[in-house]
Amino acid sequence: MCRNIRQLHNFEPPATSDEVSAAALQYVRKVSGSTKPSQANQEAFDRAVAEVAHATQHLLEALTTTASPKNREVEAEKARARAAVRYAR
């Protein structure tokens, strides 16, 4: 859906509240079609971000897996390698 929203499940250490909030913000921006809402819509926008972050946190807490947790540094390096291939000139 949105390239800026990253997977948050099954990482060691677990996703922080800042990461969950950032993902919620990106989701609401994408759905609303606005990166900066008007003053008239700011309250609804902020409320939606908070509700999506809350639901996301509950989801992450409820998910289970048998896979071993992923290492953030290793996954970041893989992403950089994919980007290098994608944007190679």
C-alpha cells in the first residue's frame, strides 16, 4: 500500500510506540490523501492517527509466531541492498 509503512511484527527489540505512531501517521496520510490536513480537519486527522496507532499496538501484542525474531540491522542492510539494485544507474 505505502512504501513508508514498514513491517513492525516479529523484531527484536519489539517495535517502539514511536514506530507504531509513525506507521499510523503514514496510513492516515495515505487514506486521507493529505500530508497536512486543514485546520478544520486537524482534530479528526489526529484522532484517526491515535486510534490507528492504538489498534496497531493491540494487533502487535496479540500476534504470535514460531519464527525467530528478525534483527533490525540485518533487515535494514537487506533493504539498502534492494534499493541499490533498484536505483542503480
